[in-house]
Amino acid sequence: MTTLIIGCSFCSSLPWDHYTNKINWNLHPDIRVAAAPGSGNESIAARLLYECSIKKYDQVFVLWSGINRIDVSVSKNLKAVIGDCRFSIELGSTVWYHSGGISGLWTNDREQYPDVIRELIKNQYLEADSSYLSDRTFRSIITAQSFLSNQNISYKMAFAYDIYKRYFRQESFFGQADVTSPMYKLIDWNQIQTQNTLYEWAISDPTRMSDIIHPSRDAMREWILDNFKLDIAE
């Protein structure tokens, strides 16, 4: 059964462990992981549509990222003019630049982020409140769910963290959901796991963590098996 897993840096270690550079198990060959560090939910939804447009999948698993993460999209031709960035992906004729969060690397890494992109991200965050940031994520989820349902593709979704909780140090990457938004009720929350979230589960046992934010590759495999009932290894 062909499976697509979509997400941010939480999922990007699934093909290989870039924290330790060790591989003690191989990803199942029928599984495609499409994930990039810093990705926000708009680019995750766009990537889902792109991946499904070039290959047919039997099932899709989406691990939604931080609500406070903003993505900026430009044309591929414009990217050639303004410059590349390690925290970006090309999806056909569109390039998505990832902020990684309110205090992401875009704020101080001029070598990684072209000035034009830094200004675009900065201006998006100006006066942005929880309602505005939540609605960007909610539209992405609604789009993804509508597409998958229309195409009769089996899917499961979860958030990487507890969206109903306000964090302290991690708030820049995460973000609390605005449940008063009219779009909140348009989402099929029965298809999204909001309990036993990955981050909360992982930090309950320090051995599951690769750093202060990311679960280890082994922990990711264990959580996916427990929650999505899928063993991603051969």
C-alpha cells in the first residue's frame, strides 16, 4: 500500500537520521516522506496537493506543524532573481520559503534568507494575531481534507503539538489555535488527532528526544505505529 507522509522537520528525519547520521533500520519502500525543516501548514498543504498530483497514493498521513509558522511563496523564476534559501522547497513552478516561526532563523540569518524574503516574512508577522495565524492553518487543513475526501484517499492527521496549549519557550515555533474562528468548525476534527500529541508524548521521556524540540527517529517510528497503526520500517 503506497503511503505518503507529509510534515515539517519532525518528519524529515524518517528517511535517515540527520541528527546522528546513523541508520539502524530502513524506511519501508512503499512509503514516501515529503517533509522539510521550518515548514508551515500552508506549504504542507501545498506539498500534499503537489505530491498527489504526480503520483497516486493509497493513504496519506499529515503531521501538521506550528500555527505560528508563516510560509511565503514566489514563482520559480523570481527565486532565480532573489536567491536561494536552505529553508525552502520547489513545488513545480512555485517556491515556498519557510519562516520556521516568529523567531525563526529568518530574523538573523542573512546568509540563508534573501533580504526580500526576510522582509516579506517580517511584514506578514506585523500585527499578526492568533486569529490571523490560526485562519491560515485552518484554510490549509480544510483544503487538504476536501481534496483527500474528493479523491477517496484514506488519510489520518495529527498536530505535532498540543494546539490548545500556550507554550513559553516554544511559542515561536508552535502557536495556540483560535477556537472562536468561524473556520474552526469547518474542519473535520474527527480526522485529526489532538490527544497524545507527538511533542507532549516525546518530552515525557528524555530518551525519546534528539534535541529540545525534535523526537528521535526511533521515537517517531514508535509514535506513528502507536497512533497511525503504521510500521514505517521494512
